[in-house]
Amino acid sequence: MEIDSSHVAMISHPEAVTDLALQAATAAESARSELPATGSTPATLADTALTGIAAASLIAGAGAVLLGRWLTRPTCGLPRQRQLFLPREAS
């Protein structure tokens, strides 16, 4: 449907917009009986579980990388390899 109007057709032609909305609503009600039934099937549950496992693995891997970088970050100008093996100073 086309209306010779500005961008705010709902203000300049409210009757035409209302009629179009009512047509769409009644068309949607008649089409609902044709929609398939939805629900969880074993295949969708398995896909959901695999997606969760993949996401958890990704998060764990990213955490391991960040932890490794944090443990080997240079401090006080020391090389990365020597930082982890220095003895603690007695207080």
C-alpha cells in the first residue's frame, strides 16, 4: 500500500494507517493455524549442550592464556624467564 504522505503518515493519514494495521492483524490470525508446532527435540537439546560446552571451553582457554601472561609479565626490568624462579626475600 502506498500513501502520498510525508514520513509521518500515521499523523497525516491515520485512517489509512489504521486500516493497514488491521489488515495485517487479521492476516496474521488466519496464518497462525498454518505455523508448525515448536518445542524442544533431542537434536535441539544436543545442539544447545554442544554450544554450551564450546563456549565454556573458549572461556577456559582465554582464562588460561590471560593467567599465563599475567604470571610471566615482566616486573622491575627482569627478564620474563627469571621472574618466576627468584627466591623470595626474607622480611
